Amino acid sequence: MELSDNAMSAILLTSYIGIQDVDRKPFSMGEWNLFLEKIREHHQIPALILSQDIDVLKEMGYQNETLERIKTLVQRGGAVAFEMESLEKKGIEVVTIFDSDYPVLLRKRLKKKAPPVLFYSGNIELAKKIGIGTAGSRNIDEDGILFTKKLAEKASMEKLLIYSGGARGADMISEQTAVGMGGAAVSFLADSLLSRIRRKEVIDALIRGKLLLFSDVKPDAGFSAARAMNRNKYIYASAYGTFVIASDYRKGGTWAGAVEALKNNWGSVFVWDHGRYDGNSKLIGMGGIPYELSDKRLYEIITEKRSSYRQMEFSLSDSELMVSEKKSGLYG
């Protein structure tokens, strides 16, 4: 696994790889973006931190405490290399925002919210292909299951990828349907990447080059609500259009993810126009594009230019969305 100096800088500053001391914290997203801004302003590159003398960071306004923190993070380079070699033997590699293999739409659409480091297993070339996203609760009903399967089948027949969160319910159904039909899927996980790649059906799909799994944290990190919330944006940003299959109203990860995507314009948001799900109709009212299965090709639908958009009104603040997530326990 060969990495550029800039790529290694991103890993050293923002990931938990090679960190044994719980008090040693890598940069948050905000700190990372501030670092990049300062670097650009002074006509430097991130790889600057790998040099023996980083006192130039003082000129950028960094205080001694932060300088020492940066030095400590950089000093674990040996431990990082060792752990990355171990991960590679297990089938897990790393791609950073500075690498050509980094998902293009993710970087273009999310900008400062794009994760600087992604761990992955599978065929990284899949992330360069056109596909649709799927989103829906973990506990969808029989109607939702049937719709999800038909949608994934239609996408696969058109050679479109499925982008999902790899969770139980709509995510897993669309992923398994696509792979089973000879199509392919890309999943952004909210649970352990290491655990996921030990499953037989996953191993088979990875070997056949039909599945790509991403994680924005250490591969052995388990599920967390925050990760489930955060990875929603990756699905919407990667797909040409994401299809919301079943959403509750004002609660659950499906609702919060769709509202966030509409608010930030992370690609087209299509919503199954099905009256049984109260969240679906509300999302359509907020700007989601109503969708029903038809003979029209999905590619034409997701690439169609729309000259006008409905004015969207968002009644939930970001903090309210997070509260609704914690109360619901749904992160599909």
C-alpha cells in the first residue's frame, strides 16, 4: 500500500490508526479543515508536518499546545505503518482525499464535509460508477420489501450500482438483490468493517468484485448512532439519485438523512409515492421527487434536468434532527 506524503499526513492527523493512548486525539473535521485553510494561505502542503522542523506552523497561528499535539500524532508513523500492513493482509485498504481513487462525487458534493480518510474492502473502481442510492427503515413492511427488490432489480438490469448504508432492512435487501442478479453495490457502513468482511456471502461478493465496503473510522470500530447519522450523507452524495423507500415523519435515520440531503442539495432525492408511510408524503412536500416504478429507465430519471424546484421549508433544526434520532433508535 503506497501512499503519498499528503495522504499519510491526512491519516496521521485525522485517524485513530496506531493510537494506543486514549488521551491522544486526532483532529476533528473542523480542526482538519482549519489546518487545510492555513496551509493554503501560506502556500504549503499538508506533508509539511512530516518534516523535522514544523515551527513554520507557529507562523500560521498555532500555539505550543497544538504544535505538541501535532508532533505527537506524527511520531506514531511507525505504528500506523504496522497497523496498515496488518489491515492490508486482512483485505482492508485506505484511500484519502488526496488520492485519485477517492470517490469523486463524495469530494465534489460534500466539500469540507468529505471524510479525509476512508477504509475500504473490495473493488475501489466501483466507486467511480454511476448508481442509485437506497434509503429506508430497518423494519419495512412487505410492500416496502417488494418495492426495494424491484427497484434494485431494475437498477441492476440497467448496469447501475446500488449505494446504501449496509444496514438491515431496505439497505441490505437492495444490496443483496443487486449482487444476486450480477450487479454490484457500494455500502458505507455504520458498524465494524472487520466484522462485516468475515461473513461468507460478503467474502464471495468481494472476491467477485461485486461489492465495495467503506468505513470512515477504524475498521474494528463498532456501531454507533453518530456514525449511522453521519454516513447518510455519503450515500446521497455518491449516488446520481437516492430513492427513499419508507420513512417515518420527523424521526429515524431515513427521515433525518433525506432532510439533510434536500437541505444541502446532495443529489436528487426521489421518494416512493406511497401513502402508507407518513414520512414519504412529507418529504415530497419538502422537495423530494415523487417516484413510482414504471417502464422508464432509471438512468433517464436520475439524469433528467429539472428546470425548477419547489421551495423547501425545513421545520427541524439540526439539533432537533439529532434529538429525534436518539429517541427513535432507527438508523436505516
